Amino acid sequence: GDSWGIFTFLCAALCNLPALPALNCSEELGTSQSIQKTYDLTRYLEHQLRTLAGTYLNYLGPPFNEPDFNPPRLARAERVPSATVDLDLWRGLTDNARLAANYRAYSRLLCYLRALDGQAGTAELRHRLGHFCSSLQGLVLSIAGVMSSLGYPLPAGPVGPPAPPGTPVAPNDFLKKMDDFWLLKELQTWLWRSAKDFNRLKKKVPPAVVTLRLEAKGF
Amino acid sequence: VSPAADPAVISPQDPTLLIGSSLVATCTVSPESHLRAEDLYWTLNGRRLPATSYTTLGPTTLSVALTRLNGSKQQSGDNLVCHSRDGGILAGSCLYVGLPPEKPVNISCWSKNMKDLTCKWAPGNEGETFLHTNYTLKYKLRWYGRDNTCQEYHTAGPYSCRIPKDLALFTPYEIWVEASNRMGVAVSDVVMLDILDVVTTDPPPDVHVSRVGDLEDQLSVRWSSPPALKDFLFQAKYQIQYRVEDSSEWKVVDDVGNQTSCRLAGLRPGTVYFVQVRCNPYGIYGSKKAGIWSDWSNPTAASTPRSERAAGGCDPKGGEQNTTLRRELKQFFGWVKKHAYGCSNLGIKLYDQWRVWLQKSHKARNQVGKDPST
């Protein structure tokens, strides 16, 4: 129930401490636990997003908050990383490539989320958004930790946002609402798929640390 | 397959309109979409608009007439959308229908221990402008020109702001609030105040309520003066309020003056009382004016002694259960006294608090199990 949610959020908060590099964090925890933590965080974020998206879409108003709403992705440069992929292709990637894709996607998604209209909606909505961004930041750091502990290099280059120059930030308010809708939708799909990715990764990595501990206790 | 240009263009795009006004909007499809005016329809906030309000202005342009618009359904704007026959979205426009703000009113401010200044206000027209309205608190020292803007909002409710530092104590401030939204700006009247006139402080700490020997009708209340203001010359004024545990009616003792102790008299024997104290930093820096009362301290409970001789007829209903519990607890605390505390006062205090808790949970249990037919 809620207890693992709180626990994983605490982990996310811990990973947010600026003084603590993700590297140290995961080395102490062990790779397997690091992956487990990342998985838990993903599930927690999925849960949080449901409430956040509901509130935000209500703020955008109908038809955005209607369950069957499915607007076109209008002709604009692909800004938000699309979660739609060929599943076979996705599964065929190496762990490294898949983790890197996750890392890059969430870093960019985080930037877009942070840019959601700061003046928007009620204080409650802004507060929820802020809270979600903190948790998402925790996820990004957590993935970095997993990559480090598996010996993979972090993706280089500007993971940062925005659009290639020349692409306007949504040219009108309605298109901006559409962008916001798609951001939340893609985020939802990414989290859903990442959970599966981390679950599969967890099974690949032997829980070596756990075994050691048992032996030490004389079991 | 995404077309190079947007499939359609709506005009006006994202207009701001006064409540009750009318609007004619047009949707022009791009030539690449191969659609015509008769293939289009409009929705507003997800609801299809009647075809009777449409007018074809050209082969690729359809207009819609909206009359007597109500305030926007959501502050992000009403969604006016141009659709193709199959329901697909071609273009949209956000309508901001509302009112300009009215002058914010009822500005009141207070300073906690002269360290900061918090102000709150009320929006003019009961807040409903249907548009996102921004409030900015501004202030300046009376005889120095520069306007300052408050930065920390919502510290004491949605219409509040806090100025955390650099307060001038002996110069009056001018304070006002500006409200602005898409339709206009409104500025409140200017309030002039002296920080020293609106000082408040923390509730008095260390409130202790104890019996006065065996006196059945009295309790002694003691507290400390709020530490934050101890360095400033001021005459604190205190107020005490107390009530019987079963009642919601507070009795206020007003003339406590400057002391940090007081005796409550005329109380009922064998009764549990809740007591709270608050402080007013009266006369800061020699001023003759009152400040602002602090919050009440957390309630402290105590009970007056009950004489051992049967008082007759005073026991509340359910007294039997009470007596058994009382006996058990007395035995328990007797043990505690012997083995833990040496101070009988403490024992009684704990017992009183226990009794309060027991009464409460007893009541709660009664209420839960209450027979609806009673």
C-alpha cells in the first residue's frame, strides 16, 4: 500500500541530496537493491502521475480531461520524447542502450514538466507539480546510479531541453494545452514501460550482496 | 503523416472578452487538408455548438456566433475547437471570458516579534473574476521614494504575503495591493502603519496549571513570558481563558496584567478544566498602544480536588464506571509514585491527564455504539 510509496519517496529524497553523488549511493546499496529502488520509484511516480494528470487536465478543461480524448500530434518538431517504440526493437537493445534511453527521456521530460506554466492553476496544483518534479529528479539520479554500478557510462552531451532553435514554444495557448496533454501522456507511457524494463533488469542481476549478508549472519 | 502547416487557423486566437459579450469566430482550413466549410463543426468545452449558429463565409471558412458569454469555465480558458466531420481536431482557441479585478480590500498586517511583516487582504469582488488574477503586495517607507514588492506569498492563506527582513521600526510604512488579470488592474487603498503598532508574539511558553493545596475551588496558573521579546522593553499583557472539559464555553480572565501567574477561583470541585494563556506585547519601546494578541497556548488540563466526604448528587451519569476506573488508576499511580516519582503533584497531574483521556475515549466509544433509535 502506501508504505512502500513513502519509503521509495524517502529514497528519492535521499538521492536528491546535492552533496551525495549517485555513485556513492548505489555502491553502498548494491546493484540489485539499486535496481529495485529504481523500480519502486517508477511505480510510485506512476501512481503520483495519475492524480497529478487528473488535476492538471481538469485545469485545462474539457475536452482535455475527457477519457477518450485523443488529439493529433500536430506538425511541430518532436519535442517531448515519444514513448511509442517498436517493442521488439526496444527489447533487442542492450541494457546499456535501454538504460541510456530511459535516462535521456526522463531528463528531458523533467525539463518540460518544470516549464509547465508556473502561474497555472491553484496553489495546490503547483504544489503537486513541484512535488512530482522532485520525485522525477530522484528517478533520473537513481537511473544514473544503476548505470554507474553496472559500469555503464552516463549519456554524454546536453541532455537538457529544449527545442532546436527556430522552433517556437507553442505559438498559441490552445497548442500549448495540446503540448501539455501529450507531455503527461508520454510520461505515463514511459513510466509504465520503464517499470517493466527495471523488473526485467532486476532478474538479470544476481543479488550477490544479499547472499553475502546471509552468510555473515551464519545462516 | 503530418502536414507541414497547421491544418486550420482560428480567428481570433486566444481572445480576452468581457462577460456577456458576443463573439464571432472563424475557422479556415488549409488547402492541403482537402476539407471544405461544410465538413467542419465547432465545440466549446467539449460540447458541440448548434449548426444554427454557423455561417459559411467561403469555401474553406466556417464561422460561429457566440452570444452573451458566461465567465470562463476554467481559468486556463474555454476551449473553442474547430473539428472535421470525423471528429478530428483541426485547430483551437482559448477564450478568456471574465471581469477585470476589483480593488483588494481589508488589508491587515502583523509583525511577529518585529522580525517580519505579514499582511493579508481580501479580493474585491469576492474573488470571482473567472480569470487568473495576480496579486502583488507593495510597500514603501513613507518618506522615502522607492516602491518595494513583497516576494513570499500564501504564507497565511491564499491572499497573504510576508516581508521577511530589513524592517524599519520607527518610520511608518505605506502598504497596498495590486490585482491584475488579462482584463485590467485594480489597486487597493493605501494603508499606513508603524511596525511597532502591529507587533505580536508567540504564545507564552511553559504554561503550568496546578492545584492550590487542598482548595477545591481554585487552580493556580503559571507561565513564562515569551522569550523572543525579552530584550525589548515592553509591558506584556496576558489573558487567560478556561473551560470545563464538557463545555465549549470559555471564561476569560482579562485583567491579568503583567504578572506571569494567576489564581483561578470560584471553580467547581472535582472538575477537569482546560486552560490557555495568550500574550499582548503592549507598549513596545514605551508606546502606549496595544499590540496584537498572540495565539492561545496549547490547552493545559488540570482538575480541582474533590473533598473525600460524599458531595451528594454531583456525580455525572455513568459514575459507577468512573469510580472503578478511578480506583484502578489510583492504585496504578500509587505504584508509580512509589517506584518512579517522588513528587505527589506530578502523580496527580498525570492522573488528571489520564482521566481526561479516558473520559474522551469513553465518550467516543459511547457515541460510536449509540443506538439510533434513542
